[in-house]
Amino acid sequence: MLQMLLVGTLAMSGAQSAPHGALRAGWEAIQRGEADEAAAAFRRALAADGRDPSALAGAGAAAHLLGRDDEAIRFLKRALDVEPEFAYAAHLLGQLAYAQGDLDLAIKSYERVIKVSPGSPRVYQQLQAWKQEAALHDGFVSRPGVRFSVLFEGPAQEAIAARVSRVLEASYLRVGRALNAYPPQTITAILYTKQQFRDITKAPDWAAGAYDGRIRIPVLGALRAPGELDRVVTHEFVHALIASIAPRGVPAWLNEGLATYFEPAGHGWVQERLRAAPALIPLAALEESFTGLSGVDPTLAYAESLVAAQLLVERLGPNFPVFLQYVGNGTSLEQALLLFNITPADIEREWTRRTRAR
Ligand SMILES: [Zn+2]
């Protein structure tokens, strides 16, 4: 979940014309993380006054918690149309815009936050980082397409960009068919030097790519190892696809496991890695992004995740895409499995058997 500035919101709601009770109930539900309840309360407030900025922003925050960021962005823009100096709405809009790959809107929104509510070093630093990113991309060449738009630095990367486009198109069809899902929006892939990639993503040294609303890949010398480039591009595309099916609720082990599962390269290394490990990392410790892992070998985390994801793909069969949608809509992973008559205990047992049979 993204961080939210709640300061001032409750106070502000008192000044509005929508029913105070509904607004208060909505913001309190947001604080508790109860998105459905919050959405219902803000709907009541908007029924009374469809232009109440606090109700509009609240409806945006609730939609975000429900994983509906397109809808959230629409509500937040409306809140800012009515009340241009609404720092909370501008702050949340900036974060959601960035997560969706709209760097311009992200920058404009944070500029607005700083104008009406200066003083946060975090907001200021984030804005500077986004501006640097925009300046870097300004010098890039774009290879536009309907499904994918590839940005790269210049003629030296032309051949790599062409290969990345081809791999993305092929992954779109192959992985799309397997998961019965195709991202509706154009996906941007940006090719960097190693240094640019580290500067922008702050990713750990072992990361070969990243997805954060855009696919980002360090590609210097990539054509010397085209198989590795294809692997990384496919892997990051799968993250983009999963984000479009289930923008939230997917644990990192499932996300990374699926991305690894669909890589075109063989998975011979997985059994080897599992065999060499003195001890396994519990899956429960692999719920959050692997970039934050410390003290564990990321390859082991990927190997274990692949086994788990493959197991779920096998067990769920053609129901797998529907299962992912349930998870994305807020159903817990355990509940979603039970809907298909699969017990989490069975998955756990089988995962343990497969990872220990090393
Ligand atoms: Zn990944």
C-alpha cells in the first residue's frame, strides 16, 4: 500500500457540505484499512454532494485500497478540480500516477503538494528524483507501439531495442495465452546503462531488471548474451501482466515465481540451487519484494518461488487466471485456493516435498 498523508483531512471534512457522519466514517474506515466500508461511506457522501472534495478524495483513496487505481486517479483529479489546494489529494495522485507510469502527472502533482504544503523533505526529494528521471528520458529515443513503447538512449541501442520489442510481442502472445490475460494498456519499457538503472531504481546489485509501472532494464552489452536479455525482458513482462490482472494482494513469492516460471530459459539451475542450500527460506518470509531481502541468497528465494508458482499453476490449471483475479480483488490467497477446492495445507505439503526432494 502507498503511504498516505492523513493530516488535515479529517479537519477539512468538517467544513464541507456533504454529511459529516458519512465523511468521518469513510476516513476512519480508510485508517483501519477497511476499503469496502470506506468506499460505501464516501458513496453516501457523494450522493449528497457530488462535488465535495473530501468525499472525492476519500473515494479515490478507497478505490486505491481496492486495487482500482484508474478509478482512484479519476476521483483524485475531480477532487483537485474542485479544490486545487488539496495537498492530500495531490500527494496520493502523484504516487498513483507514478505507479502507473505517468511521470508528468506525478511531477505536476508533487509540485502542487510543495506549493500548497511545503516542508516535507521526503516529498521534495522524491520530486527531485522524478525530475531527474524525466530529464534523462527527455534525451531518449522512443520506439512507439500499440502494446509496447520502448525508450532507449540512441543509435547504439537501436538493435537491442528492436530485440526487446520482438521479445515483448512474443511474450505478450505466449504468456497471455497461458494466463488468458492481456494487459489492456500500452506498457513502457526503458533501456538503461547499468549506472542509470541503479540510479533510478535503487535496485540491489543482483537485480537484472525491474518493473514499477514501467519495465526497466540495464542493457549495456546485452547483445553479447541475447538469451539473458530475452530472459530478463520476459520476466519483467510477466510482472507487468500480473499487475494488470491483480494490482495488489499477490505475495512476492508468487509474483517472482510466475515471472521465473515463464522465462524462456531452462530451469535446470533450480534443483541445483535447492540441493546446495543448507536450509530453506520459509515462503512466509518471501511475501514482500525481494529487493528488500537481507541475509538470504536471492537465487534461493527465486528457486523456492518457482517451485511454489509452478505447483499452483499445475493444481489450478485453467482456473489459474480466475484465481489470480480473486487475489487481486482482495480475497486472501488461502480463501482463493479453497474456492477451487485446494487446501493451503496440501499446497504447503507438496511444496515442502518438492523443495526437499533435492
Ligand atoms: Zn522479478
